[in-house]
Amino acid sequence: MVHRKLVILVVVTIAAVAVASYAVAAGKIGQEVAVPVHLQDGQEFQMTAAQLAAFGKTLFTAMWTSQEGAGRPMTKGTGNPISDLTSPLVFPRNFNRISGPDTNSCSGCHNKPDIGGGGDIVGNVFVLGQRFDFATFDPHDPVPTRGGVDEVGRPVFLQTIADSRKTVGMFGSGYLEMVARQMTADLRSIRDSTPPGASRALVTKGVSFGMITHNLDGTWDISKVVGLPPPATATSGTTPPDLIIRPYHQASNVISVRQFTNNAFNHHHGIQSEERFGVGADPDGDGFVNELTRADITAATIFQVTLPVPGRVIPSDPEIRNAIRNGAKKFDEIGCSNCHFPSLPLDKQGWIYSEPSPYNPAGNLQVGQAPTLYVDLTDPNLPPPRLRPHENGVIQIPAFTDLKVHDITSGPSDPNCEPLNMNRSAGSMGFFAGNCQFITRKLWGIANQHSFGHHGLYTTMREATLAHAGEALGSKMAFQSLGAYDQDSVIEFLKSLQILPAGTRCTVVDENMKCVHLSETSP
């Protein structure tokens, strides 16, 4: 075993030296690029998961420059051409906080408490702003609403042109995506086994998504489907809804980490991938082609999906430990766990992550376009801590979410709603009607990824808890009715849910990172 590890270490070291030497040879004096050497398609299958993730981290932390294609002078963050071709997005229009590009690197925003995590409010992303060439905060730069005029013909303008969203962490995302894929498969199996004239309950992993009806004429009735965003329930005629769980973006708009990655590189950095924009293409007119290969996107994806899972920090102080135990009990009693499921089961060896996702939308690598890459998320060579199956062959994923969208606001006037709806076509009535539905926040790792709320406007978890309304009003009122000690205990429980320091072996530790048995802290 020692000899085998030594051989692996030597091979990895030689490979690293070879890549470094090639990078030096390929470079030019005075060149300023973040990634001098990219992976070529096919090389991703010659690397271990750990090696591939390491290169992916290089891409994730790269400070992209204009000498390698950073910026998108002739295209929007959506990938479409800019509206005004006479005003390309070049200096001083090459960066824009609202419509992007808005950062040099992925880790510029995803960095709390470590690379790949969440971000401070300064790292918020302005979703939907990318549909404009160059958006500003200037109130004299109005944006017409649909139609552009009111009921008497006067011009009507929007002063809000983008939704500010908190940067969320990607720790544990591999396990979470595989749970979402299994849930999608379950929902689709129920849909496909529903004959005309019948209705079926959409239930997977203990989570109910309501009821679907297959009408006698072959059409579908989704009026009783709940907890899925409009893209997942869109139907026309006899075309059934896709029922795909979308675990990424706070409005539940993105299916896979790969899709998330392709979107982000273009939107935030102006770096285009071959699979999204075409091999040899230069859609943004910056003079660079093939800015990210298929293998590059795979590496960046594998880095994110193999990040360690968040865990819990249970201080050894008996007073705090008792409060955490009591807080976990009260969290369940007042109904918080009705949406923030303490765990979701991953079975049938779902921890063997496959790339690409079978549910990827167009513009992202599809199954069959390249060999399937498999990564065992339980591999001990990947960064710890890792989740492993119990004796029953199931891994419990303690993400504290049901992966459903909920409206926990008091209505459109609630500041926790958003004036624009990312899940509706831009310019449609639904788009301007706004959005009050968000996916249940994953609470694992929440305590050290300040700030809070989908918009990041709350500085404490208590503020975010007290802002719950709508579907969560009962739980909020139950929390308010608790005594001071019980309320404080719930907060102590939430404070225990943290992303752990690099190298931590166990998912539950004390303040010295010493392993703690969860049974010692369970209610």
C-alpha cells in the first residue's frame, strides 16, 4: 500500500512538473495570462478525479485577462449580440457591476469561508442585468417596460433592471446534484406511468410536489403541481412538463453545476466555452477563440462537485452543547424541518457522479457527445470530509432543504419579493410581475457564509428567520412564541452548521476540530 501511494505520488509530481514546464515553454516574455495552458479534449479522461479537480481549481481561481479572452465586447451576458453594435463593451465599458462582466475570477465572489464557498454582500450577483449591453445606476437611463407606455399613452419605465442575489457556496454540490437527479428520475417515472384519464401524486424521497393529471385528450393538467419553477412545469398540448429539479440559482433556474459554470464564465468574466458558443467561434468579437475547452469546463465542474461537504461544529462547552441539542429539537417542533429537511437519501450508488448530467439543456455538454466521466464522491483521495453510505446502502445528505420552491413572503409588496422574474421570458407579463418563490435555502454551511437571505440583506440568521412569511408564516410565529432560551437555542443550532476547515476528517467536530459523535448532540 505504501509502495502504491509512492508510485501515485511520483506520477502526479511528474505530471505537475510536465505541465509547469510546458506552461513556461508556451509563454512569452511579458505575457499576462492567468491560464497559459488549457486542457485539450480527451485529457480529462487521463487524469484522476483529484488531478482534474486541482486543474479545475486553477480555472476557478484564475484572474482572467484581456490577453486570453476576458471580456465580451460584442455580446451580452446572455450570449446574445449587444443591441448597439456601435458601442462595444471595451474600456471604459469593459466591466459593469450590474450587467457584467463584473469580476476577474470565480473565487472573487465564492470565497467564504474558503474558495468555493459563498460571499459577502459585496459579491452579490445582479441576475437579469446581463440582458442589457451596459446597465447603470443612473436614473436618467430608464428601461421601458413591456409596451413602453401606460394606459393613457405616457412612457413607463422600470427603475429596477436587475435582481441582487447573494453568492451561495458550492460545497457539497456533487452529492446535492445527484440527489436532484434521482428526484427528477422519480418524478418523470411517475409522470410516464400516468395513463390518460388518471392522476398521480408526485412524491420523491418524502418530498411532495403535488399532483399531476393526464387528461383523456392527451394533454396535461399541472394546476396541482407545487414546488417546481415554471421551466419545470411548462407544457403545451400533449407535450408533458419536464419536471426537472433545478437545484442551482436561488430561483431554481439551473439544472447542473456544468450549466451553472458555462453561464458564469460568460456572464461574469466574458470567457466563452466551446460547447456553449462553438469550436473556432468568436461570438464576442474579442479576437480569441476556444477560450475554454470542453475538458476545461469538465475540470471546473469536477472541482466544484468534489468540494467537501459542510458539517457541524459542536463546542465542548456543556451549556452551548445543550443549547444546540435543544435548538435542533425546537427547529423540528416549530415546523422548520417541514421544508428544511434535515437530510435527503441518496441511494442506488448515486454517489457515483457522472458528467455530463442527463438533464443538461442545450448549450451544455449532452450525454453521447463525449464519453461519460465518472467520479466516486466517496473517494478518500478527494478533500475531506466526505459522506459515505450506511450499511443499508444509503447516504443521507444533510443539506437541510427539500429542493422545492416556496413563497415565504407576504406578497408582491414584501421587500423579499423581486420585481423581476428570472423564470419567465424577458418582456412577458410574468417577467414584470416579479418573483416571490425561491428554492429552500440549503442550511448546511450557512453559519460562516454571511450574509443571509436570498438577497444577502440580513446580517444575522435571526433577522432572516423573522422575515419568513407566506408558506412559512406558521413556523415564524411558532418561533416568535418560543421563550428566549428556546429562540436562542435555535440560533445556536443554526450557528453549528458550518463549512469546516480544509483537511477536517469528520463532519461533526468540536471547536478544536476533534471528531464528535452526533449521538452526543442529538435531541
